Amino acid sequence: MGDKDLEKFRRQWREEITERNVSAGVTYGERSSKKRRKRGPGPGYHGDGERGDPSAPRPGYHGDGGDPGLGHEDCEGGSKAEGPSGRQQVVPGSADYFYLAESLLEGRTSPLRERLEGGRCGGVRGVAGRRGTGPAARACDKPSDRAGQTPSNKRENLLDQLINDLDEINEIPFFDIDLPYELALKIFAYLGKTELGRCAQVSKAWQVIAEDEVLWYKHCLKAGYQVKADIGDFTCWKAVLRDSMKKEQTLQANWKNRIGAASQLQYDVGGILCDAHSCNGLVVSGYTSGDVRMWDISTWDSSALYLETSRSSAELGPRPHVSFVRINSTIAVAAYKGGAVDVWSTVLAREPVHHYQHTQEIQAIAVASDSAAIATCSGYQVRLESSDEKGYWRRAYEFELQKLVSYLQLVPGVAVNTDENQPIVAAAEDTVYLLNHDTEPKILHSIYGNTVTCLDVSINRIACGVKSFGWIMSHGNKVQVYCLQTSQPLATLGNSAGDFTCVNLKDSPPYLAVTGNKDRKVRVYDLRTSKEVMSLYGHQLGVSSVQMDDWKIVSGGEEGLVCVWEQRMGTKLWEMHSRHPVRHLRFGAHTLVTANIPDEKCPRGASIMDDDLTAHRRHRGIIYVYDFSVDKSAPVLPICCSTYDEDVGYSYNIALSMPYDQIK
């Protein structure tokens, strides 16, 4: 409590003690007589106003000369007063309480404990009318401990002592016993980061326990920082957690304000960009010239790594265009016009490690998220190629379907080198199949005439956009969600007039899915309620790609616009525009990769000469890489370094060069 409240409490306490001492000796006699009249005549009363034989014992009388009608409550520490019979009786006052408190402060044995040991105290107030003859009873009338000191002096001394004790108390004693360190560590393991910081301020012993490396190492893993690190990799995990949280806050602020470095990944002599893909800091692209390039943006190396094709140099004729490219942390894959497929290792690069050929054009291609497995479809055929532990490639299995496949996905989360358990989800016209080893194709979704417009697969769910047709058009286009384990429908999302062009399920937070539509809207759905949570409108044409995380949404449109939205407020943070549609979009913690790929692969007037492979910049397409990390920024010339502390008034956060800048 505050100083004013403490002073008020002390003043009220002194007044209350004084009032009780003044009224104790006046009112007690009247109160005793009233109690005696209510009880009526006791044993030994003969109705003549005089008592019977005084030598005869009565109930409650123990032969110690006290009034039999008084118990311990009437005896202890009371003052003397004249009773109805003319004898002195004990009047309870404040001296007995002061004596009890003073004896406790001086370390003497409690009178209550003496009575309990003597067996003459009932322990309850129902037997308080009895009086003993032991040391506890005689302690009531013992004047030796209080001789030579007036009650007022005792009262003042006790009050001063208690007030001094209150002033000296600074902390509440806890764990003031010998507790094993492992047990104390187990107790502190249930506390959060804030509680551990508060406990570290209690005492030095608590500080040692609250700053134990095991506790903060577990908090780092729980928060998702340094997941692959061991406890001995850092000397202070508390500092690691603090720095990681501060870096995350800075990254989030950079994302919102678009502060960071931007670069373009181009290959001028490659012709027109045909396809691009990125994963874990690696970017791969394919061009109309047949060339395939790979960049490692984690090291910020702007030079492209050339991936050689499997074609022999003796073969004549132009090389076929690249149809699809895919990449993960292990392999990079490129599919060409004509049905050829090349596979490179991301570690060895340069020359392909595997090559195979389809008889027809390839309609779709997919790679596993964390293993060396490739799924391709050509015509009615779906094929899975995988690598074993020794690096030897083989055909795992092959399926023949009844319809042409347009979308292909591999189920993520499958262990490496277990191709027989690597399921494939294929969308063929109006049917969605689940393909697995040694089993017949299982149909997950099939509605005649309702074409599948988009597909995405997570560990245990599949989401596909369905286009309504004919008389069913009144119900609108929807997104169907199925369970992979039971093949049962889980939710039906949306009811829009436009076709769903993209859906992202595996990268979204739990129980959420984000979709893009031709009606230029980005929608977020809750899978538990099948209801729309958010609808964002900001594109001029249809939405072509979309991704979200815990706090932001990034969408790309057919008009080449990339928009960054804040999920909580539902507002647009910033946008970037390019000439061609956004066909690939993927972001991580501190990077954003977008690919603007033109629809026209052989535009008229793309080059000055027909045999010139270089196309005009406006026809090529482009790959943008944005880096929002703290320790990476675009190089700035010394002449452009201004002495101002902050730059305001310019939405793009570009430091302008001033004529009076300091040139070193």
C-alpha cells in the first residue's frame, strides 16, 4: 500500500485500541449481569438472593478462587471490577493481548501452546467457560512479567515495534528451504518468458534458476527459433531469443513499410521467360531458347548458374522451348516441348543426373517438397520417377487415366525414399483422382460438367476449385475440401460468379485457406465453419497467385500487380506493378520472389532479326526478388548518403541525393 494508506491505517488502529481500552472497564459489568440474567439461576441458587453453601462445588468451579461463572475468555489479561456479590472479577481488557503479542515478539512460549500441552483447553469456543489450574490459567494473573511498566507504555512499545517491523519488510520469503535444483527447475519450467523475468528479480538464488539455459532453450524451440540448433551451440539462449524476437519485429516493420533491397533476375540471351519456380532460397527459370538457369538468392549471388541440357551437341535444329520448371532443396527439374524431362542436383548442378522421355506433350509436372521424386503427366499417362538412397533413378509406378490431366500435386510430408507411399493427386477435367502404389485410382471428386479450375494439397487435405456449368450456374462456383485419409468432403467454400483461379492450402495457417478469383477478389475462408472471413479487392483483372501467413497476404494478378495486404486490418500495405501476369509468387521470412511471365512466347517484332535470340525487354518477362532482412540492403554510393537522420514525405523510402551532402 502507499504511504498515505499506511498512515491512515496506523491512525485508525491507534484510535480503535484507545476506544476499546476506555470502554472495556465500563461496560463489562453490565454485560456480565445481562448474561447472568439470561442464563437464569444456576445450581446452588436457593431463590433468596443468596447463594447456597459456598463450600459446595458448582459446575465450572475448579477451586482456584475465581468466579465460577467466568471462563478463560473472562480471565485472561482482564482488569479487576466489583461483581454483584461484592467480589472482584476479572474484566478483559487490552493488557492481555499486549502481553500475548509481547511474549511472542520476545520469543517466549505462547500461552495457547502451554494450554494445549497442559490439556486444559478445549480448542473450541464452546468450552471457553471452563477454567484450568495449570500454568496457562495462572499466567492470566501473573504480574511479574508486567511489573514496573504501565499499560500505556506497553501499548506504545508494542505499536512502535510492530510499525518498525512493517517498515523493514521488503520481500515475502518463499522457497526459503533447501530445495533440490532439479526440482526447482521443474517448477520454473511451467512459467512463461514474462514470469521468468519477474522471478529473476526476486533474489540471487531465483535469478540463477530463472536464467538457466535449459529453460530458455525450450522457449526458443517453442517460439520457432533455432529449431535445428543444439543446446550447446550458444552460450546464452536468453539473448538468442531476445535478438530473434527483435529481428522478427524489425522484419515485420520492413515488410509493412517496404524497406529492403530489390533485384531483378534476368537472362538477356535466353529469349522470353517461359516458367519460373523457387524454393528455400533457390530460383530456377526456363526460356524459349531452351536454356535453364538457377540462382541461389540466400547468398545474394546475382550471377546465374547455367544448367546444361541432355541434348547432344551433334543434334541439329533449334532446341525446344522449356514448358515447366520446378525446384526443391534437392533437385531441379525442367520439362521441354516434345516430352523430354531433365533432372539436375542442386548440389552438383551443371550436368543433369537423370533424363527420361514422354511420347506426348507434358501437361503438368510436380516435385516432392523434401525428397527426390518427380510426377509428370503426358496425355492420359501419369508417371512417378524417384531416386533411392544410392542416387539411382527408377520409375516408381505409372497410371493410365480416362481423362486428360490438367493439374498435378504430390502429397507433402512423406518420408524420403519411400516412393511406394508417395501419393499423387491429379485433376483431370471434372474429376480429382488419388493415385497410390499398388492400388486402383481412387476418385475424390467428380461432378459431370463441373471443370476443376485450381488444385492444392496439404498433408491431410485437398482443395480444388470447381466451375459450375449449365443449370447449376445459379449455385455459383465453389471450392471443395476433402480429407485424404477418409476421402470424405470436409467443407464447401464460397459461392461466387467468377472462377476460382488459385487456392493455397498448404502454406496457410491452420484451418484457413486463401483463394483468388476472376472477379478480382482475394478471399480467406475458415475451414471449420466454411464461412468467408475476409474479402480483399484491389486487382484490376483476375487474381493469378496468392499466399498468406499469420499476419499478411500477398497476391498477384493478371495485370502484373503484386499486392501486400495486412490480414488483421484487411488493408493494402503496398503494391508493385509490372507488364506481364504474375504466374509465380512465393515468400519466406525475409524474401519475396515473383515471376512475371508473358503469355506470348513468340511475340511479333520481339527481335530485330529473325535469327537473333535476344528479345526486347518489354517482351521478355522478369523475376523480382525482394529482401527485407535487416543486415542486407541495396548498395548506396557515398555521394548519395545524406546527413539527415530520417527521410519522410516519400512513399518509396528512397534516400535522395542532396547537393550539399558530405562527400568523403
